[in-house]
Amino acid sequence: MNPLVTLARIKSQLELKCYRDQVAGMVKEKTSQVKISQKLLREREQNLSKAEDHLKESEASAQSALPGWENRIWFPR
């Protein structure tokens, strides 16, 4: 083969390998970011669930302390 063709081919393969490595690095970084975001989202969902449970307990406590309160009409001052 012509040495220039061989050189161009090798250069092309090296550029392709470099590009693949860059893309693989970006994918790895984005995957890591997604995993962190998913972990934070799970934590927030757990906190929200705990807050909802606490709210339900508070509402149940208020209903038992003030029977019939849900039927009362409250007027703003």
C-alpha cells in the first residue's frame, strides 16, 4: 500500500479511538449525574411520604379533638 494511505488510515483510526474515548467519558459522567439525581429524588419522595403521613395523623388528631369541624363554615376576619 501507499505509505500516505497507510498513514491516513492510522490517523483516522486514532482520531476515531480518541472520539470514542471522549464519548465514553461523557456517557460515564452523565450516567453518574443521573444516578445522583435518582438518589436525591428517592430521598425527596421518602421525605414527602413522611410529611404526608404526618399530615394525615395531624388531620385525624384534629378531627377527633373537634368532632364535626369539617362541616363548620369558617369566615375570614
